[in-house]
Amino acid sequence: MKISGIATTALIALFSTIGSVKSQVTEINSMRATVNGEPITGLEVDTAIQTQIQVYLMQNKGRVTKPQMEAEIKAMQGRALEDLIERKLILSEFKKLGGEIKEHIVSEAVDKFVKDRFKGDQDKFLKELKDTGMTFPQFRKVQADQIAVQALRSRNSLPPGGGQILNTPKEIEEAYDRYKADYAEDPKLNLRMLSIGKEGLDSSKEAQEKLIKSIRSKLVSGSSDFATLAKANSADSFSAAGGSVGLIDRNVLNKKITNFVFSLPAGQVSEVFDDGPFWRLFKVDSKVGGKAPPLSAIRDQVDKRLTAEKRRENFERWINQLRRDSNIRVY
């Protein structure tokens, strides 16, 4: 079942807003964060996670393996709060810029959502909306907010000043050198791992979860390196070596971890991985061996991947600046 981008994000936004409405009567000790004084509650985070999982399963049923599905669901759970913080930052910026979403654009988004999600059955849509406790005007407001988020994300993924992203032949060749190991058949991995027990000697499960997420944030932002944080925090036998597991093939680690780490691009820190009594982070330093296809065979893939990388870097610079200029508090 294929769901449009608007339909997917609308469904996620729908349940997120339900959480926001209910949060008005939620006790203060359920507060997860504030963004420029606006609260994010535990209820809002949990509801957003449930919705994202439902959408993911509808989109990918029968298309991915069970380990891949499990890994993606865990990733959604790990980044839910950060996603909500980011959304609130973007909406705040949209308001500062004087942005406005026209009513007919919202109507088109609602109509498309009903068509894609309910096959055009308006009565079925209204019944499900009623079951959520949300009014139709509230739903329209959700649509307007999500369109605003998409508009600013798209705008700020382009180069400063606008314009298209164009990749030169030299850039594509350099990108091929970086990526080609990812397309090789049966490579080995130079892998790093960082493990945090869910139950610490002097800390709760919640504190340990907060620790692993904090460590990942530092790694993603570049404020610290994997080896340093692994030596200081990791609770496995690879800690002293900076988390280095060494050069491995598919026969070293258990199947669940193997399927996860062999799907990671080289140089990228993984999402938080739930491994029973541990939360783990992985980083593939490099992929070695395996037969890579020539550039001529995957030029279009490399070009698209490089463009996506540039868009992501442009957006990250912009959203990080918003974070620096905002008052964010995570509890």
C-alpha cells in the first residue's frame, strides 16, 4: 500500500497534535522538553511514535525483512523527541518569516489524505477522526502546520540563496570513491561499537537511556569522537580499544546485529540499537574488500546520493543554527 508524502506526514502530525491537546491536562512530571517555552510531554512523544510505526508498517509490509523492520522501529523510538523538537523549531521560524498557508492548499492536502488513506471515503475518514477526539478544524490546522514544515525543509535543503544542486564530474568521481564499498558484494567491516547497559549500578533505566541518546548527539554533532566516548562510557570488552571490534565478516556477530551493521553506510553513526539488556551504537569506519561495480554502472545512483547528501548537509546547517538561536530544555 503506497501512501503519499503528504498522507504519511499528515497521519503522523494528526496523532502528534492529539498528544498536544491532551497534554494540557497532563501532570508536569510527564514533561519531556520545552522549545522556546512551548512544552513537549511524554504523551505527545509516545503518541507520535505509535503513529510513525503504523505508517511505516503500512508502507513497508512485505517489502523489508523482519530484522530491518525491527531496527527501523527502534530507530523511530530513539529519535521521536528530537523529531518533535525539530518540528516546533521549524514552525516557530515559519511564523517569524510571516509565512501563511492558503486555505485552498490545505483543502487539497486534506482531500489527498482522504483519497490515499481512505480511498476517498469521506464518511470513514470523519468517523476515524471522531474516534481520535479531534475536530475537523483541528485536523486542517495540522495539515497547515505540516505543509509549512515541508516548505521550510525543502527551501533550506538548497544552497544559500536558492538554486539547484548540481554535481560536477569531479565531485561524482570523488563521491564514487567514498560510496563504492557500499555497493560491493560481501565486504568486510571495520566496526566500532559502544554499549550502555539498560540498568546502571547507580542509575535508573531512564537515566541510562538519556545517556546513550546524549552520547549519540555528541557523535552526530562532531563535538566528540567515537573512540573517546567508548573508552569513557562503553560497558563491553571493546571499550579499552575505543569501541573497535576490528575487521569482521558476517560470521562474527549475532544475526540481528549483523543485518543491522552491514546495512550502515561507512562513516555514519547508527541510530540507538536495542540489543536486549544493552543499548548499542555502531560506526562502520570502513568497508573492505568485495567487488564494487564500475562508476559507469552506478553513476545515476551516485549522483542522486551525492545530491541527497548535499541537501541533508544544507538542512543540518540551517536547523543547527535554529537550535543555537533557540531556548531548548530537555528533561
